[in-house]
Amino acid sequence: MALTHPIGMPEPEPPPGDGNGRVTPVMEQYIEIKAANPDCLLFYRMGDFYELFFEDAETASRALGIVLTKRGKHHGQDIPMCGVPVIRADEYLHRLIALGHRVAVCEQLEDPTEARKRGSKSVVRRDVVRLVTPGTLTEDTLLDAKRNNYLLAVARARLSSAGEDARFALAWIDISTGEFRITECDRLSLPAEIARLEPSEIIVSDALYADADLVPYWRTLPAVTPLTRDVFDSASAERRLTSFFAVATSEAFGALTRLELTAAAACVTYVERTQIGKRPPLSPPLREAASATMAIDQATRLTWVAHNLERVADHATNIAEDVIFWIKGADVRHHFGMNAVQP
């Protein structure tokens, strides 16, 4: 993983907590940064290691199979701690992301010698420089070269009448290639569309995530991230999308519906938040016509694969039988002194 502040000097900082349970400056900094990223495991840079504390340490220790230790005290209790070396960060990140975790990478923003100039108890400045999530990977070492790594945003239109079918807009991005597409579907087609795309991560509004009708479905998917409703705010969607691509109006993308604009804006907003100040080059959103693809639900897809595997097996059996028949025939011809090819 390419990080912007590879500072590897040992850091002369006090331990996270002292024997009397008082909060030390370093632990105070950690708690503040962790509070800003509550839904992520925090990789907190200390010299040549990323350290994890408290519940993050316990979670990472179980997930990665690494030793859980303790360092100092907090409110009279031992502080659980584990760590991974910076030079092997990609390996551990890959395993955590594969398990569905999100990781906030907190880097040292200055050399420890600069911190010492402010006083012996000064803490090295740190901040999160990247949120690593399943759908926003950019490093080749973390990506699967054989498949797209899609981030999918799902937005739902509010129903204007009780009998009206819900409409959904899907916007998906592969930030490693710049691909950006949009489409719409109804409720019945939603699972098939998602199965077709096989996204690495799905983002939805917290309201949609909690929808009683969809909760059982969301639980069958590997990585669904609920976000606050401002990410899916339709009133600001056009402004956010045009700002990202530096265009005057959304007409630059064609005649997109308000629902499509909402899903597309959610995608770019999430990308901006996870990349923290970096804006990966993306193609403008392109609408994918519903007639351009045939959506197949997951059960049908598995049935189709099994059927074709059976056909391949039958074909291979027929070829094997033909070969055996030819070999036996050759043995008979050889026994009677007959040529394989008659004049």
C-alpha cells in the first residue's frame, strides 16, 4: 500500500496509559481519531508498526490470528493491543477487507524530531489519510486481477401512491479502472441486477438499510454499508455530481433522472470521503439501458452453470468413448493384419 508519510523512526512517546489509569497524550489522540471513525478498524501508526487498541485490537487479533497483548491502562483496566508491521500492511489489509472489515489508516504527519521541539511530552501529529473499504481499493496488491471491483450505490424513489411499485437506481464505480455506470430497475429485478454486477461493496441510506422488507435480503450480501441520508440527499445530488466532474450542469451526462443522479452522487461522495482529499479519475456516468443486458438471478445463474457443466461432462464422455472404440478397432485390425485405412 502506497502511503504518503513513511516515517519509520522510533517514536519517544509515553505509553497509551499510565499505571494510575490517567489518559496519556498519545491515548487521548488515539481516542479522538477513533471517535471520528467509529465504524472502521483504526490502523494507528507508531514507528514501524500500525497498532490497534481496545475492541479493534481484539477484533483484529481474532481475524488475523496475531497475538493480543496489552499496553498501559485506561480507567484502571488493561488496554488490549496488537500490531502489524508497516512493511506487511498490504497482506493484513487484504485479509481484513476480505472478511468485510473497513480500515482507517492513520499516519504520522511529521517526523518525531519535530514533535520533540514542542516539548518532551508532545505527541507526533497524526490523522487518517485513507479509508480502505472493499469497494474502494486502488492498490494492485489488494485487487483481484480477474474481476472488476465495483462499488455499488442503491437509491430508492419515494412512492407517490400506495399501489405504486418502488423504483431503484443503481450506480456502480470501479475506481481502479474509472468505469462509472447507472441503471434503474424495479423491486423484483433488484436482486438479479446486484447478482449480475457482483459488487465488492454496496452502499445504501440508513433508512433503506433498515427497511423491513429488505433487511433479510441485505443480510445475504457480504458487504453492505449503511450511510447517513445526506449521502443520498436528492436535493443536493446534482450539485455534488457536477462539482466532482467540474461541469456546469448534469446535462453533460445526458438526461438522467433525479433518482439516477441521487445514486451517482452517492457513489462519488463516498469515494471522496474514503480517499480523503484525493480524487481518482473517473469516467462520466453512463446510463446502461435495461435492454442492453439480461439480468439473471443468482439461483438461475447457478442452475445455468450446473447445466452447462453437465453438458461439458457428457461431451467429454462421448469423446472418451469414441477414442476407446477407435483404439479397440485398431487392436483388431492389427491382430488380423489389416491396414487402418483401406484402399
